[in-house]
Amino acid sequence: MLLTASVVLFFFRHPPKRSSPLLLTTMWSPLFCLVLAGLTACCVSLPQIQYVNDKPYHLMQNMECRGGKIYEIDQVQDIDECKAACLHRNCRAVNLFQLGEFQFKCEILAYVNGYFPAQGAACYISYV
């Protein structure tokens, strides 16, 4: 995601020279604009902090927390489902997984042993 944002910023900071009309026409074609909009939409990030009963949970994007899983919710419709499960079980962390384009799952963890890089995952962890 960071790479995509860097590429987009590069194009805005270093536009093509006026002497190359073909490049300019190609660059701002409708297809390019659609691709650019898609890349921007996919890079919308999760909130850095979520609060559950005034307890802050910090985001670790593209990471999976490992530890004692005490509950799992398949086909999550809303982040509030995961927050309610976390509150009910006094959790330490919540893993979010994107299984498909509109398919999500969350895991509620009682404790955390560590965390590992994981594509399509995010972990909210409380340090309190």
C-alpha cells in the first residue's frame, strides 16, 4: 500500500514534460484514471486506534497476532461485532482477516505471544 501511495505521489510531483503529448494523453486516459481510483480505494487504511470501553487497541496492519484464541467470528458484517465479542471476553487483541473481496473474519485473543507478517490481516492489540 505504501508503494502504491509513493507511485501516485511521484506522478503528482513529477508530471510528464509538455514536450511529450503522447505520454500525457496516455497517462491521463480514462483507463489510467480508473486504475488510479482503484488503487486509491484499496489503500484506505483502518483506523490507527479502536476503543473498546475506553481501552485503546492499536493497529498493526498486515500483521497477525498469535496467542490464545478464545473466540472466532466468520462472515463479519461490521467491526462492532468484533468489538462486542472482545468486550464480552475481556480480550487482549483482535485479529481481522480479509478472506475475499467482501468477506471478513475476526479472532478474539485472550493473550498474545507474538505477531507475524500476514497479507490481508490486521491486529488490534491493547498494551494496557
